[in-house]
Amino acid sequence: ASPGSIRGDLGLTVGRNIIHGSDSLKSAEREINLWFNENEITSYASPRDAWLYE
């Protein structure tokens, strides 16, 4: 990741990452399928979205 980005500055070691962010939709789909099966994934609409994005 590029220096100055969250991933580049804070994702320095595998053992200390607090959260993961995929670099693309394709990567996200592949990575989600590594850890979850179809029954464990759900859609969720945050109630705040209507307020934030009106």
C-alpha cells in the first residue's frame, strides 16, 4: 500500500493489524469466502444511512 494511506501507515505487520480492508471488490469476495459460508452472510442497512446520505 502507498505511504500516507491508512493501509500503508497502519497495516505494517500481520500480527498488529486491527482490521482488514480489501483492495478491490474481487479481493473482498475471495477473502470473505475464505472465512464465511453463505449462511453466515447477511445484508444490513444501517439506520444512520438515511440520515447521513439524505
